[in-house]
Amino acid sequence: MPINAAIEAFGDRWSLILLRAIVFGDRRYFRELQANPLELVPSKVRWLRELVEIAGVRSHGPHTEGIAEMSGRGMEGRIEQAKRSYEHAVFVGDVGGPAAAERELDKVEADLALARGRILHARFLDDRHEDPRELMLFERATQLYQMLGDTAGEAESVFWLGCFHQVVRRDLPRAIPLLEQSYELATLAGDPHTQSEALRHLGIADHSAGRLNAAREHLEESVRLRREIGLWAGVAANQVGLIYIAAAQDRRDEALALAEEAYATAEACGARRIMRQVAEARTQIMAPDTDHGETHDQSA
């Protein structure tokens, strides 16, 4: 096609997207494109990013290489490199290339297993039917990350093992040691995202066991980390638990203030599910003779 030929001659595939944004999006300055990067991409690409975020893949942190990798370029590059390593070994006699390529493919397999497991977990949250593949995928990812010496990857996959046993199996004796191990590994790797996840689920476990002070400590530390990394929907999700804890500890005014803040935060980032949870918590607080120490669904 003429357009494709022109792009190949004068730029790359993103040049066409930039031109599209300028021509049809009424953008005159580069800073305007920087301020709203999602407006640059077609709806299908935006949908892909939203799907990846739902699955839990992050575009920051020491373990991931960004949305571009999960949209295919990074994985395709590693697979193509493996093909070239094979050809180089066969035709040139370089036997060291395949070993390095195999390690890269192990990384691809681990990332893919983790991503698939998260998708299955999201389905469980919707229909509450366990898929036996979820546990196998998280176990495989953990095995590969351990073999690769990828501490951040191991921290994340171990977290999901703990989350599976906590949320899907309701097996806290199995879940809590895994969540604690995940937090320790994430601390070593300098990964605040996984730290915040592990702390959140440890807080939920404490809440369900009636250890309200410990639950509050874990959830508040998770909120602090999530604020630092800009995970605002996660901040609001944690505050749902803190609302119930404050109410159970007779801190009603604080609970209502938290509810107002959490609802505004969730609304600002479009987290409608969290908005419904906050509204439910506020209703529970306002209702007389309600047991606020009861654990509510915080598995989002």
C-alpha cells in the first residue's frame, strides 16, 4: 500500500499514529500529545492496554518491560532471536547461542504463564468457578522465575499462589506463608507494587481473623505504597477494608471520611466496582445494629 511504503521510507509505524492524532485530534503541540497518550492510539490498542491492566500486568517496576512487551513486540523479539540462534548454531557452529535463547524463552514462558493465570483469576472473581489451570500456571511461573534467578518475578508469582489459596480455596494456613514470602522477596527486589499486593492480602487475612489492629497496619502500609506508585484504584480498594475496620473500632466519623475519600478516588479513575463496594460500606455504617467486624468481599 502507498501509505505503508511511505511510512517505511520516512518513519516507523508510530509515525502514522502521531499524524492521525495531529490531523484528526486537533493537536498542535507535542506537549498536548504527551498529556493524553491514550488518545493517540486506536480503540483496539486502548482496549488491549485495559485488558492487560485488568490482568495485572504493569508498565512499571523491575520485573516488567512495559505494555509494548505484553502487546507482542518483546515476546516476538525473543522468539525471533531463538530462531536466529538455531540457524547460527546449525550453519556457523555457535553452540552458545541456543543456551542464551533458551533462557530468554523461559522468561517468555514464565511471563505468559503468570499473565494467563491472572486472566483465569479475573474470571473466577466474576463467576466463582475454580479453573484448575490457574494454580498450575502460577506454580509453573514460580518454578521458572526461581530457575532464572528473577527475584521480582518470583515475588509476583508467589503472591499469586498465596492469592489463589486465599481467595479461591479459602485456605489461609496455605496462603499466609506464601503472602509473607512474597512480601520478603518483593522487598529484596525493590518492587513496591508486589509489596502492596502482599500487604493488602495479609491485611484481609488479619481482618477475617478479627485482628483489627494488624489488619489496619497492613492495609495502611499498602495504601502508602500504592500512593507512591500512583495505583489509585488500589488505594480506594484498600480503603474499603479500612472503612469497615474503623467502624468496627467505633471510629465512625473516620470511617465516613474514608468512605468519601475512597469514593472520590475510585470515581476519578473509573473504578466502578470499587465505587459500589464503597457505597455498600457507607450503607453498612449508617445502618443501625450492624456488625462492622464482619469480613466483606475485598477480593478485587
